Amino acid sequence: MTKVAIILSGAGVFDGSEIYESVITLLRLDQLNVEVQCFAPDIPQMHVINHISGEEMDETRNVLIEAARICRGEIKSLEEAKVENFDALIIPGGFGAAKNLSDFAVKGSDACVQQDVLSFCHGMFNARKPVGLVCIAPAMAPLIFGDKVHYTIGNDTDTANTIEAMGGSHDNCAVNEIVVDDEYMLVTTPAYMLASRISEAAEGINQLVDKVVELSND
């Protein structure tokens, strides 16, 4: 049975993993009869956002503990993830990908990827195992794969230009489409960078999951 690792970044679009994107990903993998293990780095969140007001809250939360909310507690610290145990990797979006898995939200083109995330992604890449990045998560693509990789965050020119300053090539993409870089075994889709409805996000995410699973079986 195919086994896919999922890296989550908390719980909630403004400071963690986008919950709809995460659940759509998990649902599609289950529909394909794929075994899944969720992971998250065991680190503090960059900050905590009130998802009603959009304001920052005066408290601290842990990325791993918050991410556990999405997957009913079935999650492990990313430090435990071993490349040889998995056939593919998918990282849903949400600003947690740009705040907790990386610091792209703060540093833009000077961003770095969190060390546990970078190590596991590099391991998957070096093992020629496919990676799927959703929504804003492709901001990490040049830092993981290097200067020649192709990816998408949709069609936001300013964001695309900032990411391209780190390397790689951004391809404009509709919400219901994916960008596949066969050389780097990378699949990306805009999801809520463009989606206005959950069904729109699902179209691209389902295609991404299907393609990642297909590549993992080639």
C-alpha cells in the first residue's frame, strides 16, 4: 500500500494549516486507499491569531499540538519521520506554511525553511519521491529544490515575484489546475490562494493528490 506523509503547520488558515485544504487532502488520500501519517514540527507557533477578528492574541501555542486537532490526534513530531518509510509527501497551505514551516511571511525572499521540514523534504527529493505543495506552501519550493524548479501559487504577481527572487520559475495556474515539475517530482496547486469556495479548492487539491500518488507508483 502507498504511504504518504503529511506535514501540518498548526490549525487555522491565519497561523497554521488551512483546515479545508488539509481535510480535502486527507479525504482524497483515503478515497485512493492510501495510508497516511501526519507530522508537524514540535515548535512554538510564530504567533496566535484570533480567527474571528484577525488580531494577534497574547498567548503561545505549539505547532504539533495544534496540528493534532486536524487529524484527531493521530500525529507525530516531524523529528520522527523517516524518508524510507514513505512513498510521497504533501504539505497543505495556510499561513502556517509561511510562518511556522518557514519564515517567508516575515522575511520574504530572504526566507529560510524550518530545519526539520527542510531535512525531510531534502530526503524525499534525494530519494526521488514526489512532493505536493498546496496554496502558499510552494513559497518553500526554491529553498528545497533549487533554482531550476517550476511551481505555482496561482497568479498573484507580487507574491510570485517575491518567491522567484529566491530561485525557480513560477507558472501562473488556475484554481482547478496543477503544475507538475517532472524533473523535481514536485506538484503544486493554488487552492485558497485563488479559491472562493471549498469546492474550487478541492478541484485542484484532488488533482494534486492524484498526481502525487501516481508519481509515487511509477
